[in-house]
Amino acid sequence: MEQEEKSGTAEEIRGMLPDDKTIYELAELFKMFGDPTRAKILGCLQIRDLYVGEIAEILGMSVSAVSHQLRVLRGAKLVKGLKEGKEVRYSLDDDHVTKIMEYGLTHVNEDK
């Protein structure tokens, strides 16, 4: 697909960019997807909501390692947990996370 040629001076383009704080936050968000373990966890949760132990079993990891990554993902607002008795059931935080995963997978599988 050819990109449409767009015009604008350097100053105009600079004015259209998000501010530095927003760019930093965006870069931090994408760092979350840059870790293969976190990407696998997100992939699991894209299929269905899961408990920590289930994720650990699926990925062949320890519960503590999965819990650590879930804390990081929760801090980045990519997953959320719902307390059910003594356990927490995890899910993707919202549809945006699903779309990011879908677009990313579509992109990396483009020429396969």
C-alpha cells in the first residue's frame, strides 16, 4: 500500500507531534510489549481470563515469576485482576490492549 505524500514544514510537523511527556509514556507502553514473557502472558489473556497458576502452567513458569510480570502489566494498565475468593482472575484491561496485540501480530505475520 502506497503512502499518500503529505506536506508540511518542519515547524508545522513539530507542532503536530504529541508533547514530550506523552511520547515518553507511549515509549514506556511499548516497552511492556517488548518483553517476550509479558507478550506471552498478554497472548494467553487475549484467549481467555486466567488465574496466575493457569498462566504459569501454560507457559511452564513459576507462579512467582508470572505474578511479578502481572504486577508490571497491571502497573502499565494492560491487565486487571478480579479477586475471586483467595485467587485473582486476570484479564486484559480493555479493548485497546486486544487491538494492540492484534495489530502487532498482523504486522509481524504480514510476509509469512
